[in-house]
Amino acid sequence: MKITELELFHIAIPFAEPYKLSKIYGTLDNAHAVILKVRTDKGIIGLGEADPMNPFTEETPGSVMAVLRDHIGPLLIGRDPTQIASIESFLDQVVHGQLIARGAVNMALYDILGKLHRLPAYVFLGGCCRENLPLLGPVGSGTPEEDAESIESLIQQGYRTVMLKMGALSIAEDIQRAVAATKRFGERISIILDPNQGWQLKEAMAFIEGIRGFYPDMIEQPIGRSDLKGLQKIRNAIPCLLSADESLISVQDAVAIIGHDAADVFSIKVSKNGGLTKSLWLAKVAEAFGIKCFMNSMLEFGVSQAASVQLGCTLDNLVDGGHAYMSVLRMSDDVTDFDRNISNAIVTVPQGPGLGVILDEKKLQSYTLEYMQIVG
């Protein structure tokens, strides 16, 4: 089997409601992604998705399209898509960085492999050890009253883990929000706080002091990605778990985090981390050092979400609680049928071949802002 063609679709779909993140990322109205089709001479089409979000990532939809068109895509034409390890090794040698674009390719290769053998992708990632996973419910930055209303709604829908976004407001306001949420809901649900790099170290330490006695279950990436010494100080100051997200891109980052004792949890996102192969490496490195994994998302559509759950169902070292598999429910629409796998705040692992999702071609065309084709 040979790769004959790649097609790229830059899509944008509005959120169901604007999503308020930290002051680093602001309020988002639309989610952008690049949907990839990898065509083969056997008629099998593999689906991939890139979810760049600058400044969270260095890449943008435009840069993903460009690097796939000008560099990665032409290198793939004529190669056997089932030789995933060989392609990964080759691209490691000839491509510097570009893990978001690489991730879309890697997803598509596993989709092809699964479709060829009529098996779910998880079979090729070590095998499924759980058929479903609980979902995480996200809550954007707001007042304590708005938080309480959102959390109560999520609880009524079956969610038992919520993530409160922090870092958009003052430290005093975020302390008030965190304490109020923990007081009211801490015995009913697991609470994660995610400032998305929104604080300086001094602010983070003030926050930790301010919530003393009302700690959440986990705090994710409170300060800048490169400040591993700062993360180590925060980890030593809190009794709850500390998760590294923006700090964790590559295996080299994982080694640095472990060397600094800077995190208890790795936040894994299959698009951010370069696809299924590299995300699995991160999970195995984490497991070897007693670190848990949190399956997180990049404001994704159904292809990335399906790839993520194909991996998540194979891991023994997941944190207890919900994981980020409800991204498509936050959108006003999706270009796949992934949401059929979600019910009562639980995601069931797709059992179809490959990634287990079907693309809606009419919706894909409707939401496409830019299209590119790469042929030999």
C-alpha cells in the first residue's frame, strides 16, 4: 500500500458559548483545526486532525497547512502508511519540531492501519484495558455565583469532575472562586483548577496561601511553561496534584520535568504531543517514574477526540476522575459523528475500524476556510 495524496481542510466552527480562559488566551468564540485526509492506492482514507492554538502552541492553522504542503506532505507520497514506526523515525530526522502537524499525520496512519485490518486503533497501541472513561466538565472564568450555576448544571448531567479556568481575573478574585467552589462542591466532585500559565510565581504562591484549607484535587500549569523550578516550588507547597500541560510537549520536556520533580501528572493531548505514537511514549515514561496521566484536549473536534480515547483506553496510569473527551459538546457543531460515543458524562471507546469516527463531508465543506491538495 502507498500514500498517493493528502488533502488539508482548515475549518472553523463557533463554540456553543464563548469560552473564557486566562489572560494569556482571552475569550474564544471559534475553534480552528486542520482536518487531514491521507489517501492510499488501495482506496483507504486515513483521517487526522491538527489543533494549533497560538500562543498555547507555536503553530497556527496557517503554519500547519504550510508545513504539510511544502515539507511533510511531499515526503509522505509513495510511502507505505502501515509502516508507522519507520515513518516516525524518518520524519524525526528530516523535520524539526512541528508536532501539531506531525500529530495529524500520525493519527491518519493509525486510522489507515485499523481500517486495513478492520480493527480499532487501540489494538495497535497495546490493547484496551477499559471500555469507557468518565468525562471532565469545563467551567470558564466567572464569578463564584456563575461558577456555582455551571458546576451544579454539570453535576445534574452526571459529571463528577470539573475544571475551573483561572488566570483571567485578579488573584484575590480567583482565590474567592476556588474557595467557594471547594466549600460548596468539594465533597461531591473532584475539582481541577487550570490557570493556563496565567500567573507569575509570586502570584501562584499567594494563591496557594489564600486557598489554604480549601485545596482542589489538582492544579494544572499555573505559571509559564519554561519555569520548571517555579513548578517545583509550587509542587512542594501544595498537598494536591500538580499537572504539567504547556510545559510538556516532547519526550525531552518529560525528562526535564522529571529531573526537576516539577509535576505529579502529565497532561497528554494527542495533537499537542505529536500524535498517538509520541503520546504513548510520554505515557510510558510517566508510568516508569510513577507519574499519572491526564487525557486532556486542545479544543478539538471528533478526529482528535477519537484518537485520544483510542490511546486513553490503553493506559493503566490515568488519574482518577474525568478526562477531556467532551470537547465536541462545547462546539455548535462537529464534522464527525464522535458525539454518538458520549452519554451521561461518559465516553465509550469507539469500536469501529481505525479511529472509529466518520467524517460528514457536507459539514466539512461548509466549515472549510482553506483547502489544499498534495499529490505526487
